[in-house]
Amino acid sequence: MVWELIKVLFSERQSTYAASDNEEDMMQDVKEESAEVDTEALPLIRRAEFSCWLQECVSHRVQEDVSDLNGSGYLKHLFFLLTGRELDSAVELAISKGDVRLACLLSQVGGSTVNRDDIMQQLHLWGRNGLDFNYIEKDRIKLYELLAGNIHDALQDFAIDWKRFLGLLMWHHLAPDSSLPVIFRNYQLLLDQGKAPWPVPIYIDEGPADGIVSNTKHSDMLYYLMLLHSREEGKIGFLKTMFSAFSSTDDPLDYHMIWHQRGILEAVGAFTSDDLHALDMGFVAQLLSQGLCHWAIYVVLHMPYRKDRPYLHFTVIREILFQFCETWSSVESQRQFIKDLGIPSEWMHEALAVYYNYHGDFVKALDHFIECANWQRAHSIFMTSVAHSLFLSANHSEIWRIATSMDDRKSEIENWDLGAGIYMSFYLLKSSLEEDADTMLELDSPESRNESCRSFVGRLNESLAVWGDRLPVEARVAYTKMAEEICELLLSGLSVYPDRDSQLSCFMTAFKAPLPEDFTNKVLTLFFLIIAPNSPEGIEKLCSKLKVSHTDIKILMLAWKMKAERQGYFTKAEWRRALKALKVDTIKKLKKALPELEKEVRKPLHFADFYAYAFRYCLTDERQNCIDIETICQLLDLVLGSTFRDQVDHFVDYLKIQNDYKVITMDQWMGFYRFCNEISFPDMTNYSLELAWPLILDNFFEWMREKQA
């Protein structure tokens, strides 16, 4: 109905026909001819189209009221037909009932106002002459009142919807040549006076939706369209209310229909406004909640420009790209649609770069930062998150590809020579030292070799100072490996140096390189931070270097400190977490830290968490939630043996001889720790079977009592 009304009220009209007393005939003539004529006829043609539209809108309500009569009350039947302007049906019904005079009156409805005035005068004459109206059916009197244009008197004891009331006002009260603005303003005046039904939204008018509470302050979109058509120049203060969700739906967050209606009305020139951003942003939010980022951007692009917010479109579109990157980037059709909308690819790449950087996929983040020409950020990620990983995994070709892709823009990158330039210099220098025939740098003499190495070592040290804490430990390892390889190549050719001073100069260059203090520390650093002991064999090697047994509780405490998730496997992230917490970076320091770690774990504040962790650590499968008795006995001895020796020994003895339990659950495991802390042992005088102890502890208690007896 809304779309049809927009067409009726706001589309352009062309016709060769002037006003006609019969609106249906006029509409038929308009359909048959389509030539241009006098514009004075156009308001009447628009009125005729509106009348037809209104008839169609209310026809179903008329049929519902007629059906409720169940064939009785023929005068009421006529009245209902008139509320929907079904004149032909009304005349035929009157004739079928033998009421010819009434049929004649009905046949003249909507014509000249002379007939209407005659009927009104007749009613007044009857009243003045003291006619007893009790001898005339009340429903017939109501029909006469309606035919006379007295719609309020005719509607006494009748409740009709607002659209039919508007129709009665137009068809029976106002002059046949009244324009639509006049009709709408009369209705609005009656509405303000409380003499007309409120134009409630269709979802209330046609029957409240589930959960909706009727609120007469909400008006129907059809009513607002009429106001828009009849408004005086510049008076559009009702637009914000008109384009609220409640004007067309009971869902306060559903903007899709009114947004399209607003667009059509603006397109046909019904109004222009740059003050409806709440509608635009509401629809954008609705689309985003449904994952339709591309359509949300489409809506933003169609928002009117405002001088007080010149960068609104720019800001909102970038926010959508950044905040909903995962959504639009995962659907190829959305990505292509956004490109087709003309959104700069740099914006999309920047959003993807930030997204991948946040989620730790630094290689992809780096590629997208390069694509969006954010050279400084790309260089920073390359140095702090990507280069060292590629270097340590021997992916040197990828390092060269990335570095050379930024080389043309190095003038725009801060500390290029102390960043990606370091890696490029390393490969060039290494090739030269290895006497690669394809190298771009030729080092002819031993002195030039040493000078090139000294320069490289100096840049390495300066780079470490400049980047500082921004470089992770792995990057420092990569620097160490670069320094080792260059120094090894430099020192491997000492035999070609002619004198002792030249050889000493080479050693001095090596001494200044960022190398570890000793070989053992170097191996340990690589072992911990690059080849972390992510296997049982690796952990055994670690234990041998720490000079502790792999079954020592200190290793379990170390696993607790690093929050290791899988028994026998320590990941790189877990190692970094533990080493950072313990503030160690060598085997010597780690060995010294283990006693202090044990003291920390033994504190009551931490021991309960450690005790629970020990159980979880022994679960070898994600679906496993219990541990076999043999393993539990060993674990109890390891974790609690030094603190609760008597309790552990007796409980282990009980577990080995009982046959009721094959496995122990976490609840039983934690229950025994509580037992050790709360129950006096071995007398157990404060133990109660009525308390919420695991059943296995009740059995253990009974076993102890029998044993003591």
C-alpha cells in the first residue's frame, strides 16, 4: 500500500481530461488516453487515483464488517458498503430489497453537493416539524446523515478505522472537487480536535503483533505520506518521526523498509533533508548485525553530504572495514561488491593488515601494509615479528623478496639501514665472503673484507640499540646467527692475512659482534627460544642440562609456571612465558631459579592451584577426565609426599588393595587435598560421613577405622 500511495501522491501526471463528477469514469479515461492537457485538471486526477487507492485499501475491512452481519441488518450492510465507497453494490442491494427510493439516493452519492444539501435540509425540516424519528429505523437515519455529509452523526455507535474515516470525509463531507491537501488538512484538524480516529500503524490497525503494545502516539507511514503531500513549503519537522521504525513495523530496529521509502521520496523530489542520519546509521547497524557489510557501505555512500561533518562517509566506511573485517573479507562476493562501489583498495588492505596483525598473522599483515603503502608500519612489523622467524626457518628468499619490495621506498622509512637494510646487507656480504660470482659487492683484499665485516657488525650493534625492547628474543637470536655466520666466514680465512696485526684486527671485529658470552649460553638460548623442548626427548635433554631427574617435582613446577597444556611438550610460547616470569635466559640462571620456584609453589596461596594443575597435566587426551590408580599413586607421592607423608602412604595403600575404583576423578583428587588439610590424622576424629566428601574418602575412612580397630 505504501508504494502505491507514493506513486499516487508524488508521481508526475499527464492527461487530456478535465474534472469529472465520477472519479471512476475519470480514472478509466486516464487509462485510455495519455496526452498532455491543462494542468488545472491534474489535482482532480490525482484525487481520483487516491480515491481508487483508498477504496482498495479498505475493501477488506468492509468485507469483514459485512461478514460479521451474517446476512442480517441490510441497512447496516448498506452503511458498511458506503464506508468503502462500494456504490454499485449498495445500489444493487437496495434495489434487491425493494427500497427503490433509497437506491435512487445512493446512486447520486459523490456527485453534485446539491443532492447532499437537499437531504440535509430534509433532515432539518423533519426535526423542526417534530417528526417522531422512532418510526424510522435508526440505521436508515444514519444512512441519511451520511448522505447529507454529517459523518460524525452517522458514525455514532460505529467504530471504523482511520482510513475509512478519511474516505467518508472525502466522499461524503467535503466538496467533490476538494484537492488532496485540503482533504488531508481537514482530517488533521479533526485529529487535533479529537474528532477523528488516530492513524495508527498498520501493524496495530490490522491487529497487534505478538508482544506489541498499542501506542496511539505512533502514526502510520501512510498518514505521514499524506502530511508530506499536503505540507506547506519548508515545514517538514515531522520527518524524523515519519522515518522512525515504528511508522511501519513493530520492530524498533528494523529500518530496511523506511530507508528505501525515504530514498524513493527523495528521488522523486518529495523532499530533501540532510538531517536523517539516525535513519541511515540505524539501517547500517541493522545490516552489519546480519553480516551484510557490503550493503552497509552502500547505504553509507548514499547518505547526504553535510558541511558540518565533511568526513562522515570516510570515517564510517573505514570503521566498517576495520571492525567487520573478518566478515567481509571471508566472503568473496562482498569483497568484490565493495571494490565495485569504488572503495579504495588501500582502505581494504589497511583494514586487513590491522586485522591480521591483531590476530598474530604477521606475514599477512605485512603483505597488506605493503599493499596499502604504509611503509613505516610494514617495516616495523617486518623487523619485530616477521624477519627473524623467516631467518631462523631458513626462508631467506622470502626475506629478500619482502625487503626488496620496500627498498624503493626506503627514503620514506625511518631507520631503514638499521632495519630491513641489515638483512639485505647480510646476504650481500655473505655472498661476497663466500666468493659468490654473482654478488653485487666485490671484496678484493683481506683488509676490505675485514672493513666490510666491521661495518656490518657496527650496524648490527647500532640496530640492537635503536630497536631495543621492540625486538623479541628471537630477533636477537637471528642477529646473533648473522654475526656468527659473518664472523665465522671472516675468521675462516685468517691464513690469507699477511701479518699478525691484520689477524688481530679480524679478531677485534669478532669480539665486537653481538655474540653470546660463551658457546653453552648460545646453544641454550637457541634451544629455549628457537628449538624449544617440544617433545619428551627435548625435555630429557633439558633435565640433563639442569642436572635434575625428569620425574623431579621441580620439572612439574616448571610446567605449572609456564602453564604447559600437554604433558611432555613445552611450546615456544609456554617457554617464553616461564622464562619471562622467572627472569632467566641461561641454563645457569634457570638452575638457580628452580629452588626459588619450589618455595613459591609451596606457599598455600599457590599450592592448591599447583595441586589441581598436576592432575590436569597428567590427562593425556582432551576427552579424558580421570587418571588410572597406578599413575595417581605416583602423582600423590610426588606432589603431596613431602608434606603429608602419612596420609599419602595410607591412602596409596588403600588404593592399591581396593577393587571399587579403577580411576580417580578431579573431584576425588581435590577432595583428598582438602582431607589432608582439614582432617586430623591418623585419628580422624573430626571426619563426618554426613559431610559432602567423595565416596572414596568415606570408604577410605571406614578402611582406616577397621585397620585401627
